[in-house]
Amino acid sequence: MTAERARITVFDTTLRDGEQSPGCSMNQQEKLRLAHQLDRLGVDVIEAGFPIASDGDFESVKAIAAVVRRPIIAGLARACRPDIERAWEALKDAAHPRIHVFLATSDIHLQYKLRITRDQCVAQARDAVRFAKSVCEDVEFSPEDATRTDPDFLCRVLTAVVEAGATTLNIPDTVGYTVPSEFADLITTIRQRVKGIEKVTISAHCHNDLGMAVANALAAVGAGARQVECTINGIGERAGNASLEEIVMAMRTRPDRYPYETGVVSEQIFASSQLLSEIIGVPVQPNKAITGRNAFAHEAGIHQDGVLKNPLTYEIMTPKSVGVPDSKLVLGKHSGRHALGMRCEQLGYQFDRRALDDIYRRFVRLADKIKNVEDHHLLELIRETHKPATSATPLIEPLPSAKAAAVAAPAAGTPAAGPPAASIAASSASASNSPAPEPIKPFPIAPVTNAFGAPLPVHSDHHHEHQQQEDYLWGV
């Protein structure tokens, strides 16, 4: 019997930490739009903002708390009474409110930023959580810069806030300093040494300064954390936060390594990414995992050939599983005949092998100049290449529906080899003197051999197979 998979709480902080990314601020209506989409996405917690930061942020948190009723709505507060009071004022109408209290704990922050002692830090954290608990049942505490905090002192602070009533302990890698094995060890240490830890949820909040935010978050989950804090598209301070879509799809794609589940509706991921990009005016980088425009795009000929035969050859998840309409074959200088022929068919043109070779040679020369060949380029190339009056290259062109129906079934006694497409225009011009249009026959397929000269079988029931086999062997 399969063991039940642990449930991971997804805490989305796009509207708070994500908005702190330079150039990514949002007004109230924009925050509301995104909050409704996050609700559709299925996140468990929406951190709606930092209420004391501005009147606008206060009103945004208050508006979201009033209308988005399913998830927990959190508001951030420093470990001081005015912040906590302001946060509660914004959150009190929420169906499921949470106050998120934070205080720095590393020596460098205590000495240079807060200018308080360790003992003062412990007292301030304990008192702040106790006050927050007096107004709100659900209280999260974050020791800012936890990964650069002395582990013994960190456990001392966490024990104090658990005793004061914290229900979630969030361990932030505030400056993106840690690495996966080290972060996992820290979570293990906290689970072993913090008194009362079994009564609370351990959370991970990772920044991407060294490019390891997602890896660190997953390492924390493996060590026992049961909440991950993340953002859509990984936006956030400096290099950003752990990307929600990457964490969720890593668990979804590799359950053998990450036997966890979330409540995220993965089919809403792409829509969420696109909406955020539209609101903040910052495009997703093309090679961004899951949501970048190249995430399901293929240009290399061997890759395109494999994807056309079976998408699983080069895709570890389906585009539709994250809400992307379909894979995209990008026509460029690395593309092969298989992909080119398929795109020509989608545009309404079908070529025999020799004609496709001719088109392909011209296509590669064009792709060397313009990088990506769009449909209008390809249509122009086809028109220039196929000149019926002079071309010696046989070509099968699309026929008008009436003529296509007339030639669909060859009549008895039809000659074994039909004329090239160049004769279609001539036969059409003399249609009044001809009893019926002469059917088009496919161009004969030449024998195919493998790399050792042995003949390869040709299957007449699939008109692409010969082309696909050569496409793969030639690597284009």
C-alpha cells in the first residue's frame, strides 16, 4: 500500500515580497486582480502586503481580506505594537487572518541595523508574538537573516516565540546565502532542539542570490518543513524569491524524490504568470523554467524530430499540465526537414522529398540571416521556390475543395505515375475540354539505407515515416 503523501502549505508572497522587487509595485486594483487569480491557482496563504508601509498597502490588504475568502490572508508586521495593530486593522475582516511578525536575529543585523543585544532581541520577539496572539489566533514568526544567525541563539529565539503562541516558524534565507545541504541541516537542528516544535509548522523562505532558492526550499521540505514561501515567476528583492511554479512542478514531476502534494491547480500556473507580467510590465525571461516562452519550445532538428514522434522524448511534463496551450516548434537554422515539412502542411502545402529538400536548402540560408523564420517568411519562400512554369521540382500543392473531392479517388485505368503539380494549372485551364481532372500521385520514394548500407523498411501506411527516419539520421 502506498504511503500517504505529506501536504505542503503554499504561502504566496507575490503581493508583498514580490512587489518589493524594483519596478514591480502594484496599486489596489492590480493587487485585487492578482489575489483573485492566486485564489484560482489554489495557494493556501496569500501574503497581501505590509499594512503599515503605506496607506495604499493598508487599503489593498483590507480589500483583499474582505473579498478573497478561501485562503488565509496574511499581513506583515515588524516586531512592534504599532505595526501589529495596523496589520490587525487591515486583516480583521478576513475569513482566515494571519499576522506575520518578523525580527532580525543575526549578529550583523543586531549590531548595525537594530543596535540591540541578543537578550533584547529575545524579549522583543517574545513580546511581539504574545501581543499578536492576543488579537489574532494565527501568528507566524520569522527570524530575519536566520541562515546567518548563530544556530544556538536562533533556537533560543524560536523557543521563546513558540512559548508565546506562534503557530508557524518561518526560517528565511534573507540574503540567499545558504546552500541546500546546509539549509536542510539547519531545519533538522531546529526540529531537534526547539521546545514545542511539534505543535507548530516549520516554513522556508528562500532568496535566489546564488541561484539556489528553489533547491534550498526543496531541501527544507525534505528535512521536515511543511510550508514554502514563494512567488509567481520568482519575483522579489534583488535576485528574487523561490519560484512557486518551479517548486510545485518539481514535486509534481518527481514524486519519487519529493513525495509531497500541494493544493495548487497547476493548470492555472501559466495564466497566473502572464497576468503578473501584464500587471507589473516585466516580461518573463524566455528561458525561465515552466513559464518562460522557451520552456516548451524546440528549435534543434533532432529535438523537433523526437517531439513530433513522441513529446516525452524531450519534455518531462506536458504544456497543458501548467496551462500552456501547446509545445512550440521554432523554425530556425537548427531545425530539420521533419519540422519544416510539418509546418508547411499546417500552412496547407505538402511536398515530396525532392521538393522539400529544395525548400529546406533555401530555408537554412534564410534562417542564417534572420534567426527565426515566421509563417509569412515561409510562405514567401514557398512562393519563390515553386514556379510552376519552369520548376523541375515536383510539388503537391493544396487544391480547392471541389477539385480535391474530384481527385480524391483515382479512376480505373489511371496511369501509374501522375504529372507533377506544375501541370495542374495547365489541366485547369483546359478543364472545359477534359472529362475529368487527372489525379495527382505521390512522388515515388527512393530506397532508404541505414548508416551501414543495409536497406530500411518503408511503411506505406504512414507518409511521414520515411522522412522522419532520414531527418533523425541526418541530425537536421
